[in-house]
Amino acid sequence: SITGRILKLLYPAATTFNMAMEDAPIKPNSVDLVMGNPPFGSEVPRDANERFGIALNTHNYFIARSIDAVRPGGIVMVVTSAFTMDATADQRRLLRILARAAARIGVLPSEVPA
């Protein structure tokens, strides 16, 4: 993608992955920062069941993988929507389990009052 190529040009010394997240060789607790705008879709990444024991949609899979990837003290910054909040009960349960491992720094509202 263009964004991935720009990132590599801006930060040539950084390790970057410009591929589908399920293909990225990212181990749990191995990175300091995950930043992104998770893709939306109802598709289930091929390793979601194996990795998390549940068929997460694309958006929630990205968030779960991000939380799983950061080291203690690392930062996950994602843009999300009602798609996460409207997840199935099983998906919400998994996201709550993962969220216990993360300390939320803050949430920015989608609409800022005038």
C-alpha cells in the first residue's frame, strides 16, 4: 500500500509490515507501539479461531492482535467505531478479556461538542 511505503521511507530503521495482519510475523509481547485504522469487514481472518478461539470479524481481530502484540507498557492506538461496540456477545467477551491486559489511557469522542 502507499501508506506502508511512505512509513518505510519516513522510518527506514523501523521494522514495518505492509501485509495482511494475519500474515505478519508478530509475536505476542514483541512490539512497543501499534497504530492503525483497523479495516472494517465481516470476514473472519483465517487464523482467528486458532489464535483466539473465536471467529472475530476483521476489525476486532486487528484490535485483539494489536493488544496481544504490545509489550507491557506499550501503546495501542486504533480508530474504532460502533462496529466494535456492536460485536457479538462472544467477541465482546474476548475483547473484555484482552482489555484487562491493557490500561486505557483515554478515548476521544467521534463528535466534539461545539
